[in-house]
Amino acid sequence: MPMLRLKPDPLPCIHAVPELLADARLKAVYARTKSTLQVPWMGVVTMAFAHYPTFYGALWDGLSAVCESVQFRIACRELRAHAEEAAIALKPSRLQGELKALGYAQREIDGIRDLVEVFSHGNMLYLMIATAARLLLEGQEVGRDGRIEPVARQPAASAAMRLTLIEEHHADAPTAAVYRDIKDTLGLPFVNTDYRALARWPSYFARAWAGIRGTIGSQDYERAVRSVHQFAVDGWSKLPVPASLTTESLLAAAARDASPEEITAVVRLFQWLLPGLVVNVACFSAQLEPH
């Protein structure tokens, strides 16, 4: 399926409601999403989509069974393997020795690695959801006929993890400066959850970001990000999707919340940024490997 990676210009306004501020209805939506995906956090992408309740309801009703399927989990594992291979090719610097010199115990480094693992797993699911939404809104039907094979439900260990987020208004001056640099470098008006969670170890996070910052925007980096984007797009040609989820049905749902153009711009923004986030987190993972 051809679909170019596209950043909307101008950037749309994002109305993501954090879990802490969600009302009872939205909390229930968030709980169902996290339970289905078996992740401990609502990505900014789905919080932004949930601002448009009819649109998100139609999208989620169509995709929730797919997201619990064996086929979807295999597609996400393959996407992750591809992203990590692309990240290793960028040769991110190793940080274990430097962290130990700063006084980090191995248990602390393992804790960072465990948190990176949460995002390494979950971001694939969020990227696939955003990709399906964009394909449908732009008139490309997703998936193929076939039986959805449910995955055996086993609670994911990471799903019970409670994330501690260093919000921008919590951050000390050095961390706030890293956040500003992330937004400037990536051209985004917000800082994704991954970065705010990893910033609970500020001396680690400043070094992790500095270790990949110079790569971002290079030809090799852009090639890696485009390959992750295309891998996600191609993945939807192999997945079974309910016949009820179509371009027509999703556009009709979107039109009940706002203009389809507004919602499409929001979807495009997240579908544009998530491949880069996936590569960045894969680089963070590679940084924590032994020398």
C-alpha cells in the first residue's frame, strides 16, 4: 500500500486529555483501551483521538478485536524487530559504563531497561492503530478477509507497571531544557510520554537524548524512520479487519465530531511522529546494551 510519510502544515491543535483529568466516561474508554492493548499507559495518540468520541468509538470498535489477535501481535513483533535492526545500524553510543561511573547501580540500569521495554512493546501497537486510521481516512481500505484468531489472554507484566511522569511543569531547569530541545529538534508542540517517563532519571535521560540528538535528521536516520513507516503501512495489507470498518463508516463517524479534515490532520501528525519515536526508543534500548 503506498502512503507517504506526511507531517501536516500547519500543525493541528491537539486536545489530548491526560488520564488524571479524564471524566468517568473517558476513564472507562481509557481503561478498555489499555486492557485490550495490555499496556500501562494511554499514548498521547489515542488520548488525542478520544477527543473525538464518535470517531474514536468507530475506530476502536473496528480494531479492538484485531488488536487482540494472534495476527496483530505477530505483525507488531515483526515491526519491532525491523525498527530495532534499523536503530542498531545507526550505531547509538553505549551508556552503561558512563552510568555506572555516575553511581548508577545495576538494579537502577535494569529499571531503566524495563521501562524502555514497556515503550518498545507498546509503541508498535499505537503506531499500527494510527496507521490504520490514516489509511482509512485517506480512502485506502485496510486489511483483508480472514478469520481473526484471538490471542490467549495472559496479563502482561508491564501492564501493571505504574508510570511516573515528569511533566513539563514538574521539571527542574536542566530537564526543562532537554524537553525544549526535544520539541525544537522534532518540531512538535508536546513531549511524548516515553520521554516524560524516562526523565525520572534526569542524569540518564539527558545523556540518552544527547546520544541520539545528532543523528536525528541525518539521511541514515530519515531512511530508518521511513522504513518503519512503510513497514507499518504494509503490515495492514496482511491483517484481517472486520468488514464494518471502512473509509465510509469512519469518515461518517468523524463528521459527527468535527470536520473530517481536522481529524485527518490530527491523525496524520501522530502517524508521522510515531515512526520516529519508535526508532528513538529502539536507540535508547541499544544504548543500554553492554559494550
